[in-house]
Amino acid sequence: MSRISYQHQATSLMKSKILFPALLLLVMMFSQVIPVVAQDNDTLTHPILRNWRIDVHTGAMFYYGDLIDMRVIPYPRDWRLAYGISLGKELTRNWALRGNFIYGEYAGSRKLNGIHYQMESSIMETSLQTTYDVSSLLRAPDIDYSYRIYGILGAGLLNYDAAYYTNGNGPFSDAATPGKAVEGSVSMGLGLDIDLSEKWRLAMESTYHAANSDFLDGYEGSSGKRDMLQYTSLGLGYRFDFKTYRSKPAVMAPKKTSTSWHKRKTAEAIQTAGAEGTAKPEIATEKLSPTGNQVDVICWVPEQVNSNEEFLLTLEISKAGIKGRAEVKVLLPAGYTAPDQEIEGVVFISAGRNVTIHLTTLPDDSRIPVKFRVKPENAATGNHAIYLIGKISSENGRNYKFSTIANFRQIARL
């Protein structure tokens, strides 16, 4: 026979005091860090489709409340198995947002005033959580570490069905409406993320889940404190993109960035022969003579770029003996920018991922080197391409156009 109290300790307004402010905070954080939508003609993957992660996890669920005999941690016999899954999106290098689901059980026992109380209940929690790489505050930003320590903060809904037994008799509940109940919850904790490979991660987490209720055990205590759960888990995570990058002008793209003029010219000669008759006039290379020099450009970048570190992009324009001026336009991948910088002999204009280089007067040398710095900002892991198109205008009014593509790979950032 159930023993039900006539006073419920929390009204619906009190339940919302924890849940709604925390959810509002998470939504505001999400709106501040979500990337700007790319233009329709962008050949790179949309930012919202990149840097996702799915984890499966399992571990021990501990209960903290009136029906637990403890000083620091609950007795080992009172832990129960729980498991779950999470799906998250990396918003910046340090911030991520994820939806988390946990299912399991929790239990407790205690002897009070000569009566032996026992309790066991099932639990299901869904929550929205944000994580922040707290270890980034203490280490160099230009080094790609194989692990990270992160904090966890979230809010959600906790579904449970609790009752207790006294000396083997029951079940009993002091709640106004015994049985299944839903409460708002706030979760917080710490995690350790370890790289197993470029895509796979090992995650160890311990989170506290505070419910807006004193009836997670079905028992109304005299302390007035809310009950709490602790979930300590081991998980396996996989990082992925919903859509991988596919270059539209794939016929023109070499498999990897050339490291020498000879290799580059050999590769482009093969591609030009295969694509003859189909190349667009606005990007076709125009030769100066049937036998000799031609207007062209080479682009060098590192074949592999470490996480969020600047790298040097080098152009070498071959102008033969032309006198006049030149203009070069560079399209960087999404998530990369070229900061404003002074470059001798050229006018450098940077607007996000679009770079324009003006040479108002061509030097006498037949080859013109230009170097500038490129900075990743929340760039996606994987293969990227840099597109370059340019034009040399000679003094006699003739225009010579050229183009090229450079490929590189960004390694994992976490």
C-alpha cells in the first residue's frame, strides 16, 4: 500500500527555473558561433554539413539523495549500468554543441531509524549540451595535441519511475502523483578526448545530472535538497562530414600540389591535351609563340596543414617578356582567410576568402614571385583546393589569361 504525501515540493514554475534559462543560454551561444551560410556558387561543402561527430557510450550510474548511505561516494554495490548515444556539431575549434541521450537504472539503500530502505529506478534523459576545450587555456594554440580536456554544460528532460521499499515491503512513494514523472535537469562535468586516428576518438566523461525534484527515489527527505545522479562513462566517437568536397572543375584539378616547375608543367600539358576544345576561354592559357615561352602561374602550398596554423602561399607568375600590368584573383577554401599584409611591389586586397593581387607595373624579370599568409578559421578537416585565375595586360592592349589549382590537406583539429 502506497504512502502519499499531500504536499508536492515543486510546482511547474519551479521546474522551469532550471530548464528554460539553461536552454536559452545554449541557444544564444549557438547563434553566436554558427558559421555564415556560403554563397550558392560555392564549390566547397556547406559549413553546416562539416565537423560532425557521433558517440556511443556506456558506464556506471550513481544516485545521490536521501536513501543513500555515503560520505564521499555511494557504496560500489549501488551503481547500475547505463548507456547512450550523442550526436554533435563542432562549432569552432574549442566549442561544440551536441544532443545527448542516456538510458539506464540507478539504485540506493540506507538504514534510517532502524528501518532498512531500498530503492531502484529506471531513467531516460535527453539533453542539449555544449562542450568547451578547457585545456586550450593552458597550452600553445599552434600545436596539434592528440588529446583534450573539455567541460560539459547542458539542460534537458529526465524521465524516471521511482519507488522505495522498507524492510522488503512496498513499493511506496511520497510523491503527490506516484509513478512515472518528467523533470527538468541540468548536466555538468568534465571529459577527456583521445585521438585514436584521424576519425576515431576515445572519450571518457563524468557528468552530474541535477534534477528539479526531491523524488528521484520516491522518498521525501527533510533536508529540502534536490536529488542528483552521476554518470561516468567510456565512449567511442567518430568524426565525419555529411557531405564530402567535390571540385566542380575536376578535369582541371591535379591530384596533389606540384612541388616543382617541371612536374607542374608536365601535369598541365597532359591535362590540356585531354581537355582541348572544352576549356573555357576565360581560363585558357594563351601562348606567346608556338615554340617558346608562355604566360602561366604556379601555386605552392604545404601538402598538409596543421590545425589552425598560418601557412605561406607562394605564386610564381611567368610573364615571358611582356611589359604592362597584371591582376590575379585567388579563391581560398571556406574557413580560410588572408589577413591584410604589406607585400613589396604589389597591391594586396583581401575580403574574407577572396584575395586580389594587382601588379600595376610588371618587373623586368620573366618570373614574378608573390608570397602571402593564409590563416585557417574553423577550417574543416580533409582535402581542400585553392583556385587562382589571372590576367596580364600588355602595353599593346593584348590580354593573356592563366589559371591553376592547388590542393592541400588539413589534418584533424581535435
